[in-house]
Amino acid sequence: MAKISTYATSTPVATDLLLGTDVGSADATKNFTAQSLFNIVTALVAYNDDAAAGVGGLVAGQLYQTTGAGAAPLNAAGIVMVKQ
């Protein structure tokens, strides 16, 4: 297999497959569609920052997006974050 940097880049479409790890299935390697990733990201609840996400009930490792009302650099809406 060639180095990944040698492959051409392209614009993904919903049916394209992405390689990932299913941590709920003994770390099995699986394919995921670009659409499934998009669905997860667009459904994320928004919080100002990590502290607000914790108050909102998120635990370490869960995803959220920023509201844009947080302090810099989190003052842009839609940044996908991992709760620390």
C-alpha cells in the first residue's frame, strides 16, 4: 500500500466510506459513510466551553460544538470539541 500522502484528494460525497475503529466492538476496524459522520456532527449539542458542557451533563470523551459565545479561541460557533 502506498503512503497516504501520495493519494489524490477529492471532495467527499455522502456515500464515500471512511475507515475507523468501533470501540464498542473490541476495537474492530470498520467502514463508516461520510453521511453517518455528518449526521453525528450536525446533531451535536452546543455549549460555550468545556465547563458549560460538563454542567450540561457531558462526560469526558463526548463530543459537543461551540456556541460562539465562549472566550477566544472558542468564540466561533460550530467548532467540534471533545469534553475533557
